[in-house]
Amino acid sequence: MRRLLFLAAVALLALPALAAGRFVFASIDGGTLDLADWRGRPVLVVNTASLCGFTPQYEGLQALYDRYRDRGLVVLAVPSNDFRQELGSDAEVKEFCEVNFNLTLPMTEITHVRGPRAHAFYRWLAEDQGFAPRWNFNKVLIGPDGAVVATWGSVTDPQSRAITGAIEALLPR
């Protein structure tokens, strides 16, 4: 019996951080967005900003979500003012995204993505995965098992072959 308990404990420790359900964001719509709720599905997490030169990528992110959500993809927008290009309140961000991009994908409240005040997900990315956003619209693809599959910088378009190919490889046929 002790051996079984030991093996179970080791297996739990070996799970990727996301599979362990560690990361919960505050939703811009109220409530929370728990990444554990999307276990078994690929999740593209993108730090965003409303006043950035890359802001038109919201259109591509929504297009990805529309194209693949029925097959399981989640696209999560994480507005951040860490690069001083976000609007002043969650309400302003939500309205801006709805009016300008008709955004329906899940979105967090304004969240820190760098430094000591970074959200636990972004601290995990930096400390355990060696990836920290260098600017707005950095993309992180999390596989169905909770492991980081790939990361891309701001200049990679959400609908690029690099991103769509990685997503398609994770989706059921």
C-alpha cells in the first residue's frame, strides 16, 4: 500500500504545472478563468494591449478561435499594461475589444506578465520554461497535457503557418 501511495505521489509531482491546475486568472467578465478547466485542450495564451502597434492581431486571434474552437482550441487574451500600452480599466479594454474587434474569446482582467508582480502563469513561464514576454502579443501554446508546445514573439501573426500548424497538430481530426 505504501508503495502505491508513493508511486501516486511521484506521478502527481511529475504532472506539468497546468495539468496540476495551478493557474487561475480573473476574468474580464467577472469570475475566474481556470486553465485546469481546459485540460485536454490546446490553449493559446497571448499577452495583449489595446494601444499597441500589434493590436490589429486581435482580429487574427478571434479568427483562430472561430476556426478551431469547435475542435477544442481555446484562445486566451491577457491584457497587460506592463509595456504601458493598455487602457486604464478593465471596462475600457472590454468595450474597446468588443467595439473594434467583436471579440468573443476569453479574456482576463488587466494582468502583470513580467517582473515580480507577474501572474503565477507568467512567473512559471519565465522561471521554469525560460520564456517571458518581451512585448505585447507574445504567444504561448499550451498542449492538451499542460506542457508548453511553442512560443512566438509579437511579429508572428496569429494566423501564420507556424501557429496554425502547431495548433492543428494538437487537435483531433
